[in-house]
Amino acid sequence: MSYAPVQFSKEHNTEFYKTLRSRVNAYFKENNIAKTANAAMVFKTFALLALFLTPYGFLFWQELPTLAYYGLWVVMGFGMAGVGLSVMHDANHGAYSRKEWVNTLVSNVMIILGGSARNWRIQHNVLHHTYTNVTDHDEDIDPPLFALRFSPHSEYHAIHRFQHLYAWFFYGMMTLFWYLTKDYQQAFRYKKKGLIEAQGVSFGQHMFRIIFFKIIYTGLLLFLPIYFGGASWVTNVLGFLIMQFLCGLILAMIFQPAHIVPTSTFPMPNNSGVVEADWAVSQLYNTANFAPKAKLFSWYVGGLNYQVEHHLFPSICHIHYNKISKIVEQTAKDFNLPYHSYDTFAAALSEHTKMLKNLGKPNPVIA
């Protein structure tokens, strides 16, 4: 069964993206800047890898206080999320380097997250970025549990009225679920849709790679610390779960407020399979920035607080988002289009919580 994607209208506001691309390209050309990573990005890569690998090394020190071992796992959780947000993400978009082999090499830090880089590219690059907030096409708004509802077009259950309270727990389970079951479920689902074949590999090759890296990940993160580390097996298992929960929560808290907010429109295709909007304009309506002035925060989250810029230019390294954001905002104003941005991270989380509560109603009010 092949995958039949929806189409975006080519008759609505198409001049916006043409103008925007021209202006952004001019910025890089006039300043003689490459769109890919620079020295600051390379430094960040090693810094965030160190944030994960240094505490991992200390797990093998003998006779540290038990609390210290838990502290190491907590720091690893921050490092794991930072590597995913700031390093793996750019590489999987081909934004880290102009050389494909470099992007492929860097994208393999995905092993730190325990997931499949290829599945990520299909879910994130192909489905989420192309069909942002389009129900049944964007898997980011199609949660695996019926207890969560991220789209007004998804089936309603009475339990959803409380999701603004309990969703955070399930957010923390994201990478653990990814590690244990999600990659396998996605592999079979993408096989049916012909999306794995489109990546240039066979299903067998894809499954072998998933299983191979799961074994390596399990060995590095569980087997070695349990058998050669200084803490008990109970401490290591609990520490591993704490790391996973913290990483999953951080990732969800960055990605969810960018799309599941009151300003989102959740477009649906018509009977002909066409969304009545230009693709780039739909991104503006269904994406939001937050905390644009928080430099350290932006550094850690890989510039993903500039989600509007990321969705419009995913092949540009995030190190440049701050600069091009001014061009994007002005161009949106020139075309009388929205440019959603929350002043703080707390404000974005608050708006996301409001949207979860709104979606907890049978007939939510959508922008």
C-alpha cells in the first residue's frame, strides 16, 4: 500500500514564500555566510556530547554516594535532550554540513536517544514538516495513547477533560516508549505506506539496523553500568528511567508548545485531498516561537524556540535562526500574515496547557 499525501493549494499566498526565500538567500550571500554549521556549532556539539558522556564515565567510579549516582543520571538526561535538540536534529535535516557523509555521521548520535535516525527522518522531516498539524498525516499530533488528544479532528474521549493535568507524565515517557516499542511499530507502519522504500533501503535492512543499535544502546546504558559501575543494579535501572523521563519531558516541552497552542488552525484537506492554503503560510498559522531573547535557553534547545524559522527553512542550521527571524517576521508583516511568538518559555507552556484543556472538550474552539 503506497502513501497518498495531501496537497497544498498553489493558488493562495504563494508569493510570500518566494519573497521570503529571496530575502533570506540575499542575507547569506551579502554577509558571505554558509547556511550550515560554523565553529560555534562545532563547539556546541562537543560541549553537549560532554554533558552526556562525562557523567556516564563517572558511573564507573566505585563507592560514590548513591545520591551522586542519581545526580549523574539526571545530568545525562539533560545531556541526552541537548544532543537530540541541538546536534542530531540539525544533522537529520541535512543542515549540519554541506557534505552528506558528515550529516550521516553526526546523525548517528541518535544512538544516545535509543531511537532510529531513519524513523525520525520519516516521522519528523517527511510527515511533520510537510503536513504540520494535518490530522492523520502529522504523527506528532497523533499520539499512540487514546488518553491524549492533540487535534480537534481526533476522536474525543471523556478522559481528555483531564489531559492538561496528566499529559506531562506521558510526555516524560516519550523516549522510553521510543526505545522499547515505537521504532518497531513505526517500521511496520512505514513499510505499509511505502515510506521505508522511499528512503532507499529494504525493510529487512531497516529492521536489522534498528535491532543492532538497540542492542548497542542497551549494552552501553544498562549492561555496562550494572555490571561494571559503582552503583547497585537497582540504582542504575532507576537512574536510567529517571534519565529517560527527564529527556522525554524536555523534548516534549520544546516541541509541543510550538504547534499545540490556541493560535493553531489544524487544517484539513478538502474532498479532493487539497489543503486550501499555501504550504509556507500554513506553517505560519500552525507554528509558534517562544523566548526569543533567552540566549542560553536558545543555545541549549538548538534554536528550536525559533520554530517558525525552522519549519520554513529546515535545511538551514539553527545557529542562524536568530538573525533570519527578523527577516521572516518583517516579510510576514509585509504580506499581512501572522507571526506567532511568545515572549517567554513559561508563556508558551501556559498557552499549550490552555490548548490541552480546550482539546479536552468535545467541540473545542479553534482559531
